[in-house]
Amino acid sequence: DMNELGGWLTASFPGIYVISIEIGNGYEDSFLLPMNKQVELFCATVLADEHLHDGFNMLGVSQGSLIVRGAVERCSLPVYNLITLVGVHQGVFGDPPLKSLPPQFWDLISKYAYEESVQNVISIAGFWRDPFQLEKYINRCHFLPDINNEREVRNETYRKNMLKLNAFVMTYSDIDETITPPQSGWFLGYASHALQPETWNQSRQFTEDLIGMQTLSEQGKLHMFIGHTRHADAQHAPDKEFFFQNILQFFNNTLS
């Protein structure tokens, strides 16, 4: 599904090495492999690719935004610029995200997302952030609270690795029909006990600098954009003008 966007890059930068990394074996593995395993497999593939040893730019779309960021934090990859389109950095909650799954999974996630058996199997459970059960989310959700450094014991390596980036690019779409809230792409999830997105002064990522967001912003390394396409079009022709105007520039950079 990334081939069209990859073609934009090869046409814009002749000779550039572009690789689209599939995790597992197709669509079913995207939701039937837990997020921790997906990051592990992704890192193994990247680290085995000799073309990437000296540094590269990296892009993730939707759920892929968490995979690429988790890989930066956990695997210390030599990434210049990290780019995420229609991301889910502060998780998802509600009916729209469930519609991307087969119907038999809808009740399982909405009612039992934080049960161990569900956390161990279904990817979306790893970033299901219920604003009415935030304590349970932080204590029992396996993936997102960890890479977001939301727990009492924080991993300073995660923050250090994020601060090595030249740029961190984040987007969300103001007509996204899949991610709720769409502002999750900017680390703004639903506020506690509400279905209204957090504001900057409510987000722990910005007030507590959990993984370096505040520092990246102060250093001029944080770049935030709002797109205007359906979620499924983020890497396709309807988003091409937006991509070329705002995102393409971040593929022409090297470490300082």
C-alpha cells in the first residue's frame, strides 16, 4: 500500500534507496500481531538491511506511526528525520477505529481491551486509550504507555533517542473518518473522562516532556501539519499535493 508514495520519492530523488517494510504476512498480521512483536520484527528487518546502516529517513502511516516511533526509541536506529502521517501517537478510542477490524473483534476490544489475553494477541489493544479508564490503560496496556513514557518509572533511553532526530514530523487529517480523535496524530488524545481532545496544556507529552516533545519543539525540530483527506488516502493521490508541499522536504536531509 506504500508503493505509490514510494514512487513519489524515487521520482523526486533519482537514485534514492526506498524500501517498504511489511511486518508479518499481510493484512491479518497487522491486527493479529501485538504491537511489541511488530516493532521487534520491524527493527530486525531494518538492522539487517546494509543500505540503512549509515542513516536514513523513516515514514510511518496510521498504525505504522507507532511502529516507526517505537523502533526509534527501542532500537536506537540511525534515523535522520522521523515522519508520521495520520498517526495514532496518543492512541485511539471509539467506534471508528474498530471498523477497520473484522466485526467479531469489535466487542472484544471495546469491552475487554485491557485483559491480558487480548493484549497478547490484538494490535489495536496495545494503543486503545480509554479516557474513562486511564489508570487501567497505564497499568495494563502493554505498548503505548511504555513508548509514551507514561508510567511512573520512565525509560530515559526513549527520550534520548527521540532527541537525536533532526526532525520529527507529525500530521493528522481534519476529515479523518478512522482515527478518533484525529488529533492523536499530534499526541492529543481524549481528555480524562471526556470525548474532547486534550489541549497542549493538558497533554503530559508537552507539560512533562516524557519523550522529549517539549524539547524538540524548543529546538525547532518538531514540525506539525494538518491534512485534508480521508484516512485511507494519506499515502495516495488525493494527498499528493499536501505531501509535496509539506512532507517531501524531510526526505532530503542528513545528520548534522
